[in-house]
Amino acid sequence: MAYGLLFGGIFMEVVGSFFLKRTNGFRNIIPSIMVLLGYFSSLVLVTLAMQRLPLGVTYAMWAGFGTFATVVLAVVVYRERLNLARISGLAAIVIGAILLNV
């Protein structure tokens, strides 16, 4: 249950981050609302997950997997480029999250 809340929080954080680029400086109302809803619901879900999971593990997974998913989404949707340094960073995030849960 706690990991479900955490991954729900990660998903909503990615939703907020995805729409952030579309707000045009918060001049576009719908994307701006999506950013606020995404980040707010993410914080609520992660806070609930922290009732059962350690702070360090929860925050590392939230930040790490959120970053990973946001980068992948940016590559797919916004056609941002990946280079060796970025790929290495993404691999380090995944390895770090795995090691924190061992």
C-alpha cells in the first residue's frame, strides 16, 4: 500500500513537471492548473507513503524516479536529446533506488 501511494505520488509529480513546460510562464490556464494539481496531489500521496516508509528511501525514490520518468517523457514528447552523460545519470538513479531498497 505504501509503495502504491509513493508511485502514485511519483506519477503525479511527473504530470506536474510535464505540464510545467506548457504553462508559458503560467499564462496558459489549463496547463497551469494541471501543474498545481499534479504537484499538490504528489505531495499528499508522498506524505501518506512516508507514514510507512523511511524518509530517506521515500524521498530518494520520489525524486529519482520522478526525474527519470520526466527525462524519458521529455525525450519522447519534446524530442529532447540524450547523451552519454544523461544516460549515465539515469542509470545511476535507477541503481541508487535499487540499492536504497536492499
